[in-house]
Amino acid sequence: MSTSRPPKYDVDDPRLAGLIDEVIAELGQYPDLDLLREVLVTGVKLALDDSSTRGDLKILRTAVKEMRHAFRVFAEYADAPKVSVFGSARSLPDQREFQLAQELGRRLAQSGYMVITGAGDGIMGAAHLGAGREKSIGLNIMLPFEQSANPTIARDPKLINFRYFFTRKLFFVKESNAIVLMPGGFGTQDEGFETLTLIQTGKSDPVPIIMLDVEDGSYWEAWERFVEGQLLSGGFISEEDLSLYLVTRDLDEACAEIETFYRRYHSSRYVEWRKNLVLRLKEELTDEAVVRLNEDFGDILTEGEIRKCEAFPEEEDEPELVALPRLALAFDQVHNGRLRQLINAINRF
């Protein structure tokens, strides 16, 4: 590590800063030593702060340990697409919701997806049962009641136990290529609204969010009436935000929503200090299609136009994606519902 330019984020004590540098130097060729150094600096700063209590440090310790373990588990399956399935832990095997979740899990696994659930019984257990042990990942929350790992994922290395909901939620969203919500209680509603909030505000990459119910069910229909009748009518969300999710009673439509989202679109990333958003594609668009995109979505640009481009220097850390065709745009980072509509348009061409 160069000593000619001190790190921007550091401790004030030069002796402690030097000791941190010595630890970093011992780690050799680890690829992201700059970030790891900031983690160590944060730990030292906590020790120097008068405001940090033992209880505060316990929260941080447990959260970091949980995240480290989860990072390690998911790293082994980084190349596998995944779908998170949420729903009630109380659904019984003779109920249609359970049977639908089981078939959903089977269909997802058959299509090459791994199925992430909260690892409990009910709809969670049904989705794992359908997917099978090999295709299941469980993110269990340790509760004094109700929650224990279902038989499919119990004692599996892919079962991760969390003490905190916030660390668990991080991995549900971070590791998922799609979210499917089925009827459930407070937890299901919490996960649904949080995922919508993260995507609506641009804090998470766009992914399909599907509210799936049984054939004549009214659970998500009533939810949608509330969203449109209260949130939209009250001006608390915008019309475009309705594009962020799909309500359906049709399993074929739910699965097609996931497959269609990734028909041409692959992934996205901000570059040049978030000045440009890059959309990586599985196949290139025609010049005529790009012209059409500019005509239809120029309203979400802060400058310039949507254009074809090569990989940016910042993307060199993802060499497996460098060859993919790309579009770059100066996205306003506000209208994420419109961004979802743009992705839909790219997939329709």
C-alpha cells in the first residue's frame, strides 16, 4: 500500500494508523485491501468513541459475523440465478396456497433457479419441497416461537441462521433475481413493501416482484385495491410505480414474468461516479430500437441520449460481463418505475 497519500478515511492517531497498515500488509494480495482497511478503521474508531456501549458493539459484532457467514455460503452459488419466495409459515399441506407454492418451487428449480425462503414451514417449506434440497437455500430467523427449519433444508450447509431481521433481509434482496410473494402475515407484507421501497428509490437493482395467489384468491387483489385506492389516489406513489410489481393468480404468468424480464436484459450498474447507468444486455439492440427508446424514454434522462457503448473501466472487476452489449444513459435516478418500463421495452424488441 502506498504511503505517499494517506487514506481519506482514517484514525487521527498516526501510531494506530500505522498498526492498521501493518495488518493490511500482512494480508498480501487480497484484492480489496482498501475496503478492508476502512472496516478495520471503523472498528478502531468504535473503540475510541465514548458513545459506543457494550450493547452497541454486540449488535455490530453479531451483524458482521452473520453477514460474513452468509457471504461465504452464497459465494459458492454466485453463478446460479435465485428467486426469493415469501409467504405464511402457517399454511398447511392440504391448503391450496401450500400446493401452489410447492408447484412454484418445482417450476423454478426446473428452470434452473435456486429457491430462497425463510426456511420455515408453510409456504416456505412448500417452495423448498417443490425445489428439492439441492436447489434450496434457507435464511432462518431465530425466534422463540413458530420458526424452525423445514425438513427439506434442515441441517443443510445452505441453511443460514440469523439473529437479526435486517441482516436476513439484506440477503433476501441482494441475492435474488426475482421476488415472489404469496399470502402471509406481517412478515410477508414487510418484505413486500421493503422490496418495493428499495427498488422504487433506486437502492436496489430492478428485479421482478410478483404477488401470486391461488386461482380464486382475493389476498393480493385486496392489497392492490389498497395500493391504488389509498397510496396512488392519495398521491403517495406515482402511476409509474405500479409497474414495479405484478399481481396474478396464474402460475404460468408468474414464471413468464421472471423469464421475460431476463429475455434480453442482463444486469445494470452505475459508472462514472453514478453519472451514467449501464444496462448490460444478452443480445444487442438494433439502431432503430435505440432510436425508439430515446423517443419513448427521453423524459428520464438528465442529459444526452440512450446510446450503445463498450464496457466502462469501472466494470473491469466483472470480466465475465465485459463482452456483453450495453446501453448507457444519464438516468435521473428518480423515476425507477419508468426505468422498469424501459427494461420491459428492451425485452419486447
